[in-house]
Amino acid sequence: MAKALDGKHSAAALALGEGATVAEAAEAAGVSASTVSRWQREEHFAALIRVAADDAALEHRRSLRALKADAGATVARILKGGEGIPAAVQLRAALAILGDDLDRLDREPPRREAFSGVSGVLERLGAEELYGVRSA
């Protein structure tokens, strides 16, 4: 019969689930590293670590989702030129967003007609000097 898991098990499992080392988990639980190592071989403890890791990953995803929304709002503000943001910064933000697409375009340039509307934007932003881009 498996030994009941107590608060020390929970503390160690939580630490391990959040990415701590065995030594760090042992310190958090107030036990030796060899005890935590032994616990890791027990199925109930291993399951507790998996639950803690899943909870930590879920919390991480929630935090990233919130940060992503903030980042999107910041980039939108920059792209719209809010608060006197220089055109060069706006262009860098736009290029960062379009990064993969621009890399693909560098490898396989499309027909010139596809960029007829871009040339005026590049000229207005001074992209020729900043990025060595020539407008049409």
C-alpha cells in the first residue's frame, strides 16, 4: 500500500512541477534531496508532479495571453504614431510584425506591381536610408 502524501510531498511536487531542481524542491519541502529522489520513483508522487506541472503551464499560458494583449495594444499604438513616436520606430515595429513574410519576400520577390502602394509609405518613412530599401 502506498504511503499517504503529506504537505512535504505537496511542497516538493509543486516546486518540481514549476521547474525546480531536486535540491531546490527538497529545501522547499524541508527534506533531503535523496528523499525527493526516492519520492520521484513513487507513482502517486510522480502524478502529483505532473498535476503541478500542468497547473504551472496553465498559469504560464494565462500570463502570456494577458501580456500578448498588452503587447498588441502597444504595437498598435506605435504603428499609429501615438504620443509622438518617430516614424523609424513605427517602421521597425511593422517590420518586426511582418518579419517572416518579409524574409519570404526576400527569397522570392513578387512582381513589382504588388508593391505599388508600399513605395509611398517607404519614401515617407525614410526607409531608403534606414534599411537600404529603394522605393519604386
